[in-house]
Amino acid sequence: MADSRPTTADREEAGLRRSITGKQLFFYTLGDVLGSGIYVLIGLVAAAVGGAFWIAFGLGVTVAAITGSAYAELVTKYPQAAGAALYVKKAFGSTALTFLVTVSFLSASFAATGSLATGFASYFATLWEGPPALLVSLVFLLALVVVNFIGITESVVMNMLMTFVEVAGLLIIMVIGVWFIAQGDADFGVLVDISVSGNPALAVLAGIAFSFFAMTGFENTANVAEETIEPHRAFPRSLVGGMVVAGLVYVLVSMAAALTVPTDQLADSDAALLEVVRQGILPFSTDFMTTLFSIIALIAITNTTLVTIVTQPRILYGMAKEDVVPGVFARIHATRRSPWVGLLFSAAVVAGLLIAGSIVVSAGGIDLVNTLALVTVVLLLAIYALVIVACLKLRGQDEDGRTYRANTPLLVVGLVGNLAILGFSIYDDPSSLLWCAGLVAIGVVLFLIEYTVGSRNRPEGVERGDPDAASRRGA
């Protein structure tokens, strides 16, 4: 992924140093992965699989954790901030492929933001049904854009507080499940029920495709490699460990939801986890618990969406520095020091997605949360598969005694898993390719504009689209 972060040498010259410990990296990964995806999409997974939808989350986190091990190996070789784009560039030497990976990641971020904003509107409606869902989504988006424009100084304390809020909501669901079991009312048979028509294996695969949306985020951890103390030791344990813990929480939450709420009720709800709270199982006021959980869910979704919105203008900023999109995206506001052009452009793209999706939904065509989540998954699965291939291709290069090596057979399993989920996702909803193509086309158009009329200020010997270009041009 293109990134505007300075190189390690630049950091040292500026007085910055590695400061993130292994424990902090673990919580950073946990906070990235344990985001709001499960709040938004658990109903879709239940609809695809049936009562045994926890299996989809379990298999999904397994594939994601294996992919994470490939990232861990590559980070110990190249502890830099460019992420997947850098790894693909190192493995294949293709500027075009590197650019495509960067644009795909940006497109996936746009789609994820749209899906999360729509999910926010669903939970907001449980507190106030008055405003139209589209209006709520757009105001929510605008508010986060304003926050980003003003400037955000993120601290470890605030990051952990937001993560704890997200975890608190999921812990409430798990406590409800334990309480329900203790009352002797649980029917454990539902946990093995795949009550869907057709092939059960395909049903589980469909569930994995949706559940994978909740597993994404770990790729962002690679972007703090330059700020991590002893990344060769910290990354393998913290990255994979954080993903495994997040996956375990997802599986337990899924089991609690399946045991306490009929599957069809979960499948029909736009705020499925709220249905668990509404069962009134805990000895507290149901109205109070419902309101509390709705607020927690809104905070969780806000936190995750904020991260995606922060990422988008930075990707555009980095691409502008690499001379692959118009230089206007590299403009920083004089007083707020925020990449305001990229921020406004990103907001416009997401708003366009929400409006277009709302029009199609009104015509009875699609489920907007479903569609945008699937678009996100399709784009990221393609990137993840490329990262695993890059990891295998770079074996034996740039290694020393500190380099972590992921298990080769497991990487092959992870590659097959990513491709299988990708293939089924496209097979199940071919229209997702149209959405993907539309989003990627935005990046291609920006590239063509820059290529045709843009500046030619690359340093000698630096290719257009090189992930290291920004650092070599003094950015």
C-alpha cells in the first residue's frame, strides 16, 4: 500500500524512534481486527449458514491468521510502512501490479466505509427512527470528515479505550450466552444446524465470505513496522496472536447469539446482536440494556469507520508523492496540516456510493450493507492472495537470522483458502465485480489524468508508482 510515512532514516533524523512495544502491537492488532464488522454483518452470516454460523467465523479467522503469518514474515524482512504494495513490488517488480494493489486497497476502504456507515444508520434507528437512513449515513460521514480535517492526535490511551468499548459490547453478548446456558434453556443442537437449502459446504463458504469482513484490518499493522521495537520478535507473536484472540471472541459471540436468538430472527435483523440483548435474559431492564448496547455498537462502528477515513486521504497523499495521481492530493492544509483535498475527494466517493446504493435499494435491487461488504472482501482477498504468493516467491531473499519464516504448507492452505473464498464470492454475486471495477476505475482515471497533464517531478531513476518513491524524493 502506498504510504506517505517517512523512512526509518528520516525518522531518526527528526528525532523519532521505535517506541511501540510487543504488547502495544498486540493490542493495536486486536483493536484493528476486533472492529465493528461483527456488529454489522453477523445477521448475514447467520442467514447464509444457519445456527452453525460460528463455524464460518472459525474458518474465516483461520484463513486470515495464516495470511497474517505471511505479513509477519514479510515485515521481518522489510520493516517499512508501505505494506502489501511494497511486498508485491519486491516480488514481481511490476509497477502496474503495485499500482493496482494500492488502488484496490483504497477501493476496499471506500466500500468498507460505505458498509459501516449504513450499519451505523441501522443501529441509530434503534435509538431514533425519525431521520432517513441515507441522511444518517451521510451526516455520520460528514462528521468524521470534519473531525479528520480538524486533526486527530491519537494516543495509545484513547486507542485502547475505544478498543475496550468494542470488547465490552461483545463481552455483554458472551455473558448473556453464559447466563442463558446456566438457566438450562440452551439447545446446543442449533450449533450444528446448517438449515439452508443446497450444499452445506457452499453455505459455509458463503458464510465465510461475509465473516471475512470482520477479520480484515490486520494488514494495517504492517504500517507501524518502522515504529516498533524489535519488529523481528514482536510482529510474529503480536500479529498472529492478536488475530487468534479476536477470532476466539468472534466464535464465542456467534455461539451466544445462535443459542439465544432464533436464526431466522438474526438473519432478518439489520442490528442482529441487538436481538440478543432484546431477549431480556439478564436481570436488568431490557430497555436500558438495549439503549446501552446500541450506544456501544455506534461507538464501535464509529471507531472502525474513523480508521478507514483516516487511511483514504493518506493513501491518495502517498500516491500523489509517487507521481501516480494528480499532485493536488498531496496538498496539506496550512493550519490544520491535514490532507484536505484527499479527504474531501474520499468523502465524495463514499457519499456517491451511499447515494447510488440507496437508489438501487429503493428499486428493490440490493442489500447495501451486503453488497459493499462483499466488494470489500473481494478486493482484499485478491490482495491477500498476492501477498502470500509474494511471501513464497521472496523466500531466500533479504533474510538473516532474525527473519521469521511462516509455515510453508500452511501458507499454501491459506492461499487456496483465500482463492476459494474469492472465487465463491464472485460466483455467488457476479455484480460485485462491477462495483469493484467502478471503484478501481476511479484510481485509473486519476492516474491517466496525472500521466497526461500532471507534473514530471520524479527523481532520476525512480519509476512512477514505486512505493519507495516518496522517501527518495525527500517527502
